[in-house]
Amino acid sequence: MPHALKIDAATVEDYLAQLPDDRRMALDAIRDTLLRIWPTLKEDMAYGMPTFHLDGHALAALASQKSFMAVYIMPYDLLVAFKNELKLYDTGRSCIRFKRLSPELLELLDRVFKYTGTRLTESQYLGRPGNVKSYSKSSQ
């Protein structure tokens, strides 16, 4: 089954069910990590992708794009704490893009989720778009 860029899904489960097995397993592992760390997370399909809210604020979202998968960290200004580690990955202002989920990336995401969740109220964005310096490779 070819993978479409846009997935039309009403629930996180519907979204994941439409993915090829390798992508479903990767995003499911990330989802499981989020829910293990923050069991009170609320899931929905905000922004057209599985989105996870902590204390009423968007914390993270997952996406399967045409050429990669991505994890979006909504309080993206908090990612500056991981600036050096993120240099190893394809990143954008709020996203970490990958083709395959490695154990090293999952371990980094575990730390990112713990850090951003515990410092969510320190974010100047609390999940809202804004302008901060990007830490992507292109801005180094």
C-alpha cells in the first residue's frame, strides 16, 4: 500500500492503522514512551496528526510524512537544552525527522519528553506557534 502524505483519521488509532507496519511500529513505540512517562496525557487528532496534551497544553505530536516520520515538540523553545544532541538528526524548529526509529533516538526522545513535560510552564509558547531561533543544522 503506498503511503499518502495526508492521512484522514478521526482518532489516533485510526491514524496509526493506516500506516505501513514499520511506520506504525515506530510511531507506536514513541506513543508508548509518551504515555509511560506522562500517563495523564490526553490524545487527540489536533493539527491533523496524533497530538498529546499535558495539563491542557499541547506537548508533542507525531506525523508520518511522505519521505519521513516526525516528532513535533510543541513547547519547542525548550528544545534548546538538547541543541548539541539534536545536531545528529534532521531537525526543524519544532520537529525531529527520521526514516527509521533507532534505539538511540527513542532514548533521546524519552529524555526530551521528560524534560519538556516537567518544564512546560516555562515555555513562552505553551504549544502555540511563535518565533524563536531554530536549532536546525541550517542555522548552526
